Amino acid sequence: MRYHCRVRRMSLGLLVLLSVESASAKDLGDATAKDLDAEVKKLLGKGAPSKRWDAMMKFLGVSRSCPAECKEIASAKVLTANLDGDSDDERVLAITTVGDGACAAASLEVFVLDPKPKGFASLAHTHLHLSGGAKPLGEVTATKIHSASVKDLVLRVDGQCPGSAREQSIRVVTLEHGKLEELASSETVPELASYAVHGAPPATIELKDSKATTTLYFDSVAFAYDALPPYEPTMKNSVSKDTDDVLTTKQCAAPISAAVAAACKVSGTATIQVAVREGQPIGLTVTTTPEQPPVVRCLRKKVARATWDSTPAVSGCKQTFTVK
């Protein structure tokens, strides 16, 4: 049996300013795939790593200094993948730079190049950091995860210092409107042992450590992954005794206050539906009108970290905010 705690609509008199980051591609002129391969060979050649890095950035038309971990250019590889669903494949350049010392920090730098009628344009960049490893590894793979029509990029760094625990982390990013948007990360699993992608897109992502497995689900409204499945099927599949206590309306509302909406810069209307068991969220759906994926992502993160009074039954809590 399922129970619902409905919370009244709340109107917030907030002035919300939304900023949009624009991306501008930098044309590489008539540079070809062979030219790119030649520049990668130079990057892995001889000479000061910082100078080789600067030469590559000049070729890419990108103003980015060599990371602090720039004692060595450990690897540089180019892969081809269709990241945006058009007829042409993008080129993905992955560079791993490593710092100094027996347990060196490392940085995986990823650049996406968009094909043009003549040459390429440098389109987007992202990175992933490793705090230390005796033989640090950085790699990028392309696979269909959130959509059957495009490939996403999985960034992974891995390393271990003598006498210390292994450090591994991943980020899943997708090319959206000329930017690499993060879909998922292993941030909530600091001692990641392994990861796996299961099922057809939108696939689930499993993150394993030595004690448990965390499953990430894709939310199409937030356009991102997190560990909370949708609200309705969670409530439908939950079982509670008729005599079990449930959250009151006041208890439901306590962690989802107007301050949460303000912190996430809600504009228009936002509705939060969360299934709660023993004080923890176990299912969540967030919608906004008009659509605001960044706001939905923010609200989902806030709710995922919230706690309620503990009750034995699964409670369904609903909160709606309206910002004028």
C-alpha cells in the first residue's frame, strides 16, 4: 500500500537571473586528420612538455595552459565518434599529463573537434583530475549510454600510490549545443572499484566499491544521471503495512523548503515528488514549467541529500513552488 503526503503550493517572490554560457568553435583552417595526427606525434616527441603543450593548443586554437601536472605528456590519442547525431563523426583528442614525484598527480584533458567542409573546428573541452598514482592512467571511450542516436564520452582516471588506497573516478559527458555537458560522475562513490553500463539507451550505470553497488538512472527532464529512480514506479512497487506510520504533511515539507527553491533559482513552477522510506529518498521526479534542466538537476541534488523523520512505511511527498 502506498501513502501520499501532499504539500500546498508555495509562491516565492523571487527575481531570478539565468545566465547562459555560449560556446564558439575555433576554426582550424584547412587542417586535416593527417595534420592532427602529425601534431599528436609532435606532442609526444622531445622537448619541454610545456612547450609541446603550447604548440598543440596553438594548433587547436585554444587558450589553455598546461595543467599543473605537466612534468610529462604521458599519452595523447585521437578517437572518432559521432557525438551529435549528424552525418559527420567528431574527433576526440585525449591528452594525459603527469606531474612530478613517485606518486604523481595527473590530468586527463579532452578536446572535441568538429568536422567542417574543409578541416576542423575546435569545439569543446573538459577534463578529469587524479590526485596521485605511481603509474596514473587516463583514458576516454565513446559509447551509446543516454541515447541510441549519439555516443557519449566516458572519461576515466585510475592510479594508486604505494601504501595508499586505489583512486579511480569516471565522468560521463555528452556533446550538447557545442558544449560537453556532464551526465554522470562517480563523485558519490569515492572508493570506486569498477563501473559498468547495462541495457539499451537510456542505459543504467553501475558504480561499485568494496561494500556496495550504486545504480544511476537517467532522468530525461534533468538531462543527467543520479541514484534515484522515478517516483511513480517506486511508489507502485513499494509495499507497506496498513498499520505502518507515514510522514505527516508537515514532516514531508520540512526538508523541501522555499530555501531549496531559492538556492536552485527556480523560475516559473517546479514540482517535486519524492518517495521516502526510513528517512531517506528512494524515488524522485522533478518537473518545471518552463523546462529548466539546470534547475531540475539542482533540485534533484538537494533532495537526494535531504533527510526526513524515519517512518516504517514508504511515504509519497509532493511539493510545488511557483516563482513570480
